[in-house]
Amino acid sequence: MKFAVVGAGAIGGWLAARLALAGEDVSVIARGATLARIDRCGIQLHSDGRNALARVRVASSAQALGAQDVVLLAVKAPALPGLAPTLAPLLRTDTLILHAGNGLPWWYFLPPGQPCSGLRLRGVDPQGTVEAALPLPQVLGLSVFAACHCPEPGVVQHDSGGRLVLGEPAGGESARTQQLALRLQRAGLDALPSSDIRREIWLKLLGNACFNPVSLLTGATTDEMIDQPQLHALFVQLMEEVIAIGGRLGLRLQVDPARRIAQARSLGPIRTSMLQDLQTGRAVELDAIVGTVLECAAAVAMPAPTLAGILAMARLRARHAGLPAL
């Protein structure tokens, strides 16, 4: 299969390197220093105490690569509306499209037959350009449970985790989901098909919507925050709000916030994606990770005062740091 990974940051670089090292045909779309480093040296992957060099085809545009079997979108949510219309050269009518991003994806409410069906999430696709450019029948849902960071362009440090969950946006099982999961497993990735990918994405969001904005405010890693009793209590309250909103959306969420927080604590000192963005001066994904949850809350008439207050403070923190809060 021909895989194209759009975006060679932490998660995109990790996925591209793992696939290439397993012998798959991998192309990467990158830019700037990352493109130059990968073109010259490949992707340097540090994982589980081992170092590996993955050689991949790299380009600055989709036009240079042509049609692919699988397109993995690994860019920040704010970049996707501008990028999606340029990806047409990668797509045939049978090309699979997966978004390895944080927060809720643009397609989350597009399949029919669910609460709030047809709701457009303006926090991730304000003008509908992503929906128009990436055909829903070719989309598979993806949730990535891995912590990675880039100490420098083209170099990926895999810190923990590695589970990939994929499934049909409308739910249920499909041959293409099973086949792609098997292909990823053969590449050594911990890939699992799910009959309810919307639930899996919400479960990941449960941690991101709580830990990410608070790390932006505090500058602390997850273990530092969780070990503070007042912040631990805040996380419980935030998770309860997010779980309640998900319940109104018909999601089956049997989650104990205290246990979910303990799982995060067991991973040790994790720098959230927002903390990494703050420290490197990049735009923070507040709309995708937190704003979309509040869009859902408004749609189901569910108050979420704690989450709304945290979002307001996080926006102010980003503004004072000179960062776009998108």
C-alpha cells in the first residue's frame, strides 16, 4: 500500500517512521526545516531505548506525490481548513483518509442517525472547506493514544503509548477497517478496529480537554498537576462535565474520572500538546480540543461552567504569550 503522511511533526513523524521501517511505501508532506532534514537524513526515531533511521519520500506538496492508498492527516486542527483543498492529487475514489489529530474531527456529526446529526463544528471547520475537500465516504475515524515530541525537526522521541483505534464514522464494522487495522498490525503498530469510533474519540478527548488547557495555564506536566489535590479535584469536575455532555450525545461512557486520572498519572511526566506548543511558540488548539466540546454542550443544552471558565483563562494565557488560540 502507498501511505502518505501529511505533516511530519511528533505523531506524523512517528507514524511515518514506523510504517517505513516495516517496509511500507511511505511519502511525507512537510515544510521548512523538517522537509530539509528528512530529505537529507530521513526521520530519526527514538523509541523504547532504540534509535532508528527511516527513509521516506518527502515533498512540499501533494502534487509531487500523486494518488495514494491511505492518507494520514497529522497536522494541527487550525491548519487543516487551509490545507485540505490542496490534497486532491493524493486522492482516488478509493483512497482512505484518516485524521490523527486531537479534539473532535470535522466529520464527527456528519453521519446520519445520531443525536445532533448534521451539526457542523465551526471550531475545526469554520467555512466547511474540510468537509468539501475530503469526501465523507472515504473517511475512517482514528484515535491515536501515543505521546511523542520532536526535540528538533525530523527527529521524533516516542515517550509512551502507541495504540491506534480506527473505525467507520457512522459506526459498525467494515472490511476496510479490518483490513487496514491488520495492515498496521503487520507493521508492528498496536492497531485495533472499533465498531464505535466516536466513543473512542470522546474517551481520548476526555483527557485532552482537561489536562491540555490546565497545562497551558500552569506550565506543568501531567504528573505535577495531578499530584496537586486542588487540581486533581478540578480534573474530576471537568471530566464529569465532559462525560455528561457525551451522555447527552448518546455515547456509552462508563468512565470513573478518578480511575482515568490515575491512568494518566501512571504514565509519568507527560508534556501535553498545548504545553509543547506554548514552549515552542506555536498556535494552541483550544477550539479543536475544548471549544468543540462547548459547541456540543450548547447543542444539547448542557451547562459546562467549569470547562467554559478554563477555556476563557486559557485563551487569555495564549494571548499574553503572543500565540494564536485556534
